[in-house]
Amino acid sequence: MKILGVAAVVVAAISCAPTATAITGEEMCQAMHWPMPLPATTGWALTHLDSDSILSCLNNVVATAPDGHDVMNDPANSVYAWKIATMSPAAGTMVTRDQKISLTGVNDPNAPG
């Protein structure tokens, strides 16, 4: 009988536990304390922008090839083949989510993601 009483208490405690709610990426970005230091991106594949918690929150990132075309929105090019060669402002600069971040991408299919 003692085991049944303990089991009832455990069941009651579990059923009273708050349910977890998932937060969206946007909610995570809004909860961050902006401005944030810009992470280093030089040498990484352009796809690194999507996997970094700070970089993925930025709203105004522009990446161009040395010839001036937009490498982020060019359907003729695979973003996986682009390596970030330069970034402005420099890594470590405190930026807001909406600050313009300019990248130069060079074609490099071996760039680390």
C-alpha cells in the first residue's frame, strides 16, 4: 500500500508539471540583448549564416560576388559553393538586427559550412 501512495504522489506531481512550449527562432532573436557583437564569418561558407545564432537573426545581410552580383538570391549559383571573403563591419563590432552587413563571396566549393 505504501508503494501505491508514493505512485499516486508521483503521478500527481507529473500531471501538475508545466508543459513546455517551443519558442520560434524569431522569439529567440527578439529575446537577445541587441546590439550584439558580430561573429567572425570570413573563410566560412555562406550557409554558415543560417547556423549561427546571431547571424541567423540579422535582417539586412547583403552578399555580393567580386563582379557585383547578388550571390544570396541568384538561382544560377549554389550558395554552398560560396565562401565569405570579406565582411563589413568587422567581426566584433556591436550591431543591431537591422544594421546592414555587407559580405563579399568568392566561389569555393570546399568552404567549411
